[in-house]
Amino acid sequence: MYTLYMNHSKIAQVSLVVAIVIIFNMFTSYTISLVYPAPVYQPITTDAQFVEQYTTAEECISVGGQWTEQMPIPTKTDSNENAMLGYCDPEYTARMTYEADRASYEQVVFIVLVGIGAMVIVAAFVYTHAILTPAFAWAGVLSFLIASMRYWSEAQTWLKVLILALALSALVVTALKKFGIQQNNQDHIDK
């Protein structure tokens, strides 16, 4: 009977740890999106049934578009006119602005998530509790993972190295303070 109780108790503890890890990271993500909303793409064109076609570079550029030159396409009519000599992407400026805003936003969110992850891991080792210590430790690890998945491809290499160095340093210092150097040295002396 005692063994059955212990198995249920362990299952309940692990379930609680997993729940805290997931809910903590959901809470963090939604709080960030509430406090610091993501940029929203603002298209130039609407969802109208009629979309204006820009046939010259001047028209295209005047609406913030990007004109792409093409070779003339001969038409099969009796006239000597050729088909349109280019293509207009009227959403170019709006898209480029959005992509720049999005990259900046993801960089800030990355830094915030790594910072929160590091603080939660440090808190896990400072505050010793049977359930909260592993829950906070894994919540911090998941925060690092989420931050990496969101921004890693956008980050400059030097920024990746800097942030990872800071996070690794914080984790090593925390591990040394929590578990101490003497514990490892004492094991070697005893052997």
C-alpha cells in the first residue's frame, strides 16, 4: 500500500512540475504579447475585387512598390506594340517595413525570454523546494528553447555568442554557488 501511494505521489509531483513548466511559459509569452505587441502587416492594397495594375515604373514607385524590368514580349497582334515591360510589386515598401519591424521585435523578445529563463533557473537553485525547484529549472530551459526557436535565425552571430555566453555564465555561477566546489574536491580526496 505504501509503494502504491509513493508511485501516485511521484506521478502527481511530475505532473505538477510539467504543468508549472508549460503554464509558466504560456504566461510569459502572453504577458510579453500584451505588454509589447507584435507589429502588424499593413498592406497597401485592400481585398477589393478590383486591384489596380501599375504598368510603368513611375506609377509603381509612387505607391511604394518595386518595379522589376523585363524583356519586351512581342504580341501576336497586327500592331507594333509590345506587352508590358515590367512587373510591379505594390506591397514592397509595406512588406520591407513590416519585416524590419518584425526582426526588431523578435530580437527584443529573444533577449527578454533569455533573461527570464536565466532568472527562473537562478531562482530554482536559490529557492529549494521538491516541486518548484525542478519546475522552475525546466521552465527556464523551455524559455531558452522558445527564445531560440523564435529568433535564432534572425540574430547576428555576435549577438548569439554574447547572449549564450551571458546565459552560460549565469548558469555556471549558479551551479557553483548552489553545489559548491568543495563537494567535487571532497569526492576526489575520499577516493
